[in-house]
Amino acid sequence: MAQPTVQKNFRLPYNLAIRLENHSKESGKAQQDIVIQALKKYLNKEGRIMKYEVIIKHNGMDVASYPGLSEEESVQTAKKEASNKDCQVFVKWYRPSDGQHGYLNPDGNHAITGKAW
């Protein structure tokens, strides 16, 4: 599932822009990728990024789980595990910033109630 993107333009302080440009040249990475990686690291450190866990159930019992995944990793894992028709696969999420939790459903919606993949 493609993730929607939003383009925001913002100004960087001159010294930070120079450091970003130099890091881009040294690493060979695009400046945009460097900024995205830094923002993800910052947000994760602050507990603002949701954590995902794929739960596999068989006959109503948890038989396996994959904790600590990103949203993208959890979707890929859930799709792969859902190919086994004997099991039910659920993706749970937890947002550390406010303690909220729920499920990521196959339609892409985050909800309090979960639907099997």
C-alpha cells in the first residue's frame, strides 16, 4: 500500500544547511533521505512513532508474534502470514506518546477493534 506524502517547504539555518549538503556529498545519500531519516530517529526517540506487532492466532490461541515492527514491516509480514489460511493474523499498534492502542486492519484503517488479515 502506497503511503500518502505531503510536501512541506521550510527554511534551515545556514550552518545546518551546509552540514546537510556536506553529509549528502560524503554519504552519497539524497538530502531528502537524510532529513527523513533524522526526523524518524528524532520522533522515535521522543516516543511519537507508533509501534506495531503482528499476532498470529490458531484456534483462538496466540502461536507467534513479531513485535517492534514499523507500519510498513507489519503490513508486509501480515500479508505473508495471512497466506496460511489455517491462522488468523492481526496487526496491533501502540502509540507511546499517549498510551493509545488498537489494530491496523487490512483496509489500512487504524481502529480500536481488529479484523483478521
